[in-house]
Amino acid sequence: MSKLKFLSVFFLSLVLPTLVVAQTGSSSAELFKQGTQLYLAKDYTKAREVFAQALDKDPYNATTLTNLALAEFQLGKKPLSIGLLRKALASDPELSTAKAGLKFALSQMQVKEVPHQIETYESLRASLLQPVPLSAYLILSALSLFAAGWILLSYGGRRRKAVEEEKSMPGFPIIGTLLSLAFVIFTGLLALKVYDSTVLRGTIIDEKVSLQTAPGDNQVAILDLYGGMEVIAHETQGDWVQVTYPGSLTGWIKKSALLMTR
């Protein structure tokens, strides 16, 4: 399937269910509707402008962020579209259209990563933290705690009764033990999810940018980063921001080359 055909089908699957919502008459919804019509008419420049206006009124709307990303992609701004899609998923990790769009956009980048060490935390984040919303781990932790507590308390009651009546002891509740282990795992993932939400991340939106040893022009470059790559942001100093490419080096880049996604 060609890129244009994929994006057209993908966009329609995203926007058609939301056109009914746009009839409510709210300003952001009306702008969303206008942007959708412009996009379908292949007027991507105006669609981008209108989606950006809608985003000003509702900055964390994941669907609007996704649509704006698609318009930017059509206009050749692939790194920016990737950043916007990551920002959409930060607002709504379960938005399947943003997930599909991000996967597709990343596949179109010529340089997807630079040499770096594979970090256990980043692998865990990609597989278990990013795809799952915080509420899911909270619910799973609560349910596993309730179920394990119920089974273990029931076992304790049966054991005490068996001792009093001098009967054989009941079998050990393996399921209760497994549920207790599940509670520990889900609670650990919940804690990591909370921690991860405090880490500031951004996406490189320039085609290529040099990571420098210090802020300012004409400093020593230590690594080249490419559009679409995700970095961890630290302190800022004027027009410069210190970032770390996970598993690699820390240095400084211009803030204009970075879109903060969270």
C-alpha cells in the first residue's frame, strides 16, 4: 500500500467517528471539523493551521494532535509529526490510531537510531509502561490485592478451624500466592509508571542536530541526532537545552530543535 493511500485510509478511520462530535458547536469542535474537511480536500497547509488553532483551545486533545501530525507528515515534516504523535500518546496511551500513525511515521525515517547501549529500563518502558495507561495498573493492583487477600484470609480461617477440630490441614492456596506475586509485580509497574511520568522527554524535530558539550554556538559536537529520535530533557539555559539520548551521551542542543512531548 502506498504512503498516500495508507494515510488517507488511516485518516478517515480516525476522523469519521469524530465528525458527529464536531456537530456540538463548540469552537474547538468546529475548528476540528474545518480542519478535517481541508485535509480531505488535500489542502494540508490550511488544515495544519486550523488544527493548530483547535489545539490552542484544547492543548491535550489526543485526536487533534494526531490529525495535526498527519497534516505535518503530508507537508514533509516527518520528525515533527512523530513528536506530535508521541505527545498524543502521552495524553491518551490507548489511542490506537496514534499508535499506528507513530509506527508508520517511524518506519519512513532513514536513520532510526544511533549506536547506544540497550538499557533495561528503556526496554521495559517501551514494552510495558508506554502501551499501558496508569489507571490499568492501578486497577490490576487493586484487584490482585483484593483477590489474594480474600483467598489467603479464607485459607487462614480454614486452617484455624482444622486445628480446633483436629482435622487435616487444608491444601496451601497456590492461586492466592500467585495473586500475591501478581500484586507485587503490578504495584512495581505502577510505581515505575508514576516515575516515568515525571521524566521530561522530547523529540528531535530537525532533520539533523549536533549534540554539543556545552550550550552556545560553535561548541564541540560529540554526537549527531536525527529527526524523530526521542531524548530525555534536563536543564535549559537560554536557547539551549541539555538532553540525553537513552543509552548514550548527554549534551546540549537548541530548544528550537526539540518538541517536548511530556
